[in-house]
Amino acid sequence: MDGLAAPSTGAAFDIDLNVATGSIIQFEHLNIEDGLSQNAGLEDSRGYLWIGTQDGLNRYDGYGFKIYKHDPDDPNSISYNSILSMGEDKNGSLWIGTWGGGLNRYNPATETFTRYLPDPEDPASLSNGTIISIKGDSIWSMGDQ
């Protein structure tokens, strides 16, 4: 029965799975052998599952993974591989917070990233490169008060 579970009948979770009591639900387990590079997750408005890891950003389409990693020679690549947080804006852009690499905006039309990094010479830039949370219109970085 590996990979099978019966739906919970308790009130421990506030999730509507829309399944009949006693139904069997099968879960697919994905790991490094399936292409996952290694902790933040989000399902976007297009149905992609995004998984942020310590080794890059993974997009799962239901069949396989596409992995986005920092490329020092490509200014349109993600700024850093260690992903801490994600959010999607009303325009469908994905915002990715990293551990020390600032904030990134992923444009799904061009599949490129725009980097927002701390700059001590620019008071309007990020105050810190570690983005711990993206919720709605709020972005929190380490050291913010």
C-alpha cells in the first residue's frame, strides 16, 4: 500500500479534497531521482508547481521538471540558487526570494529573471539580500523591522 492513503475524517486540516469518505487517494512521490534538485513551493495561475530548493528553482508541469539555476554569465538568470520564498502577482509574474541573492521577478512570457539586489549606494534598493517571505504585496527580508 505504499503511496496510498485514505482521506482524513478528522478536523485536523481545513482542506476540501472533494472525495467521498472511504475513497483511496494515490500520491506520487517526486525526489532527486525524478529530477527535483533538492524547500518553498507554489502553484501558479497557469498550473505549474514551483519548488524552491537550496540548489535552484524547479518548475514541475505534471510530467517533468525544468530547473532554473544561477548562471554568472547570464544576467537574465536567477540571481542565486538558494530559494527561500515565492509569490505570484496579479500579472502572473513569479517573485522569488533568495538566501543572500536578493529578489527576482520571473517573466513567464520570456522565461527570464529580473534581479533586485541590495545596493548600499541606492537607498531605494533592498536593505538586505535575504528575502524570507513574500505575501501579497509585502516582501520581508532579514533585518527588516
